[in-house]
Amino acid sequence: MDTTTVSIIIAVLAFLVAIAAYLKKTNTVTESSGNAVFASTPLRLQAYERLVLLTERISLPNLINRLNQPGISAAEMKLILTENIKQEFEYNSTQQLYVSQPAWDAVRNLKEQNIMVVHQVATSLPLDASSADLNKKILEVLMAQPGGALHEMVLQALNHEAKKLMK
């Protein structure tokens, strides 16, 4: 294994440990007024819904499928992928007002991890690599991740929190 793959696997493992710790932690919402909880619940559920959509949109397999442009260089594809991740995240950044800090941290970490994977894979390729080479290598790295895809872990965390709100 080369150092890029090892560093990606270590980063993924650290992220998975953080998500596992989050899922084990019980995070109860306490507010002084029962009416305040009831009034904010629809907004909070909508925020979780939007973050689930964001998580799906910035997952690397979905991005590659949606943004694939044959015939461009790996460097151009890297830029397209990273800019799209950043734009999607920025568009939904206000949702952090309505969700718990651990949920927002999980989404933010997913964004950062995805950008890191794209950058590390792109730097491991030759300068004349194509977008197809980059996309293929990213998908290979994702398939080699122990414990499943990062975005799946974030989705589980968001679903867990949303279900707690609905109880």
C-alpha cells in the first residue's frame, strides 16, 4: 500500500470512531418550555431532512455519477468535485442552527473528509491523468474503506437524531 492509501484509511478510521462515539452518546434535548419544543420540532426535522439530502449530494459516488465529464483532466475533475462539495455545504450551512452540534460536526467532517480524499487521490495520480482515472481511483479507495462508506455513517447519525425528535 502506498502512503496516500494508508493516510486515507487512517483518516477514515478516525472518522468512523468519532461517528461511533456520537451514536453511543445520548443527546437529549431539554428546553424550558414544552411549547418551545413543540414549535421548533418541524423546523428541526426539516433541517435534518435537508442535511440528509446534503449528505447524499456530497457523497463521492453520487458526485462522480452526477458530475462525470469524460475528456477532461483529473485536475479539472478535482476542481469540479471540490467546488461542488463546498457549494452544497455552504448552501445548507444555516441548518446548523436547528440541529445538534454533533450532527452538524458529522456533516462538516464528511465534507472535509471527501475533499481530503479527492485531493489525496488526485495527488497520487500522474499529471496527465484523466477524469476517468481520478473517478476510478476515488471509487476504489471508497470500496477499500473498512466499516462502510462515510456518508452512510453520517446518514445513520442524522436519522438517529431525527427519530429522537419524533418520539
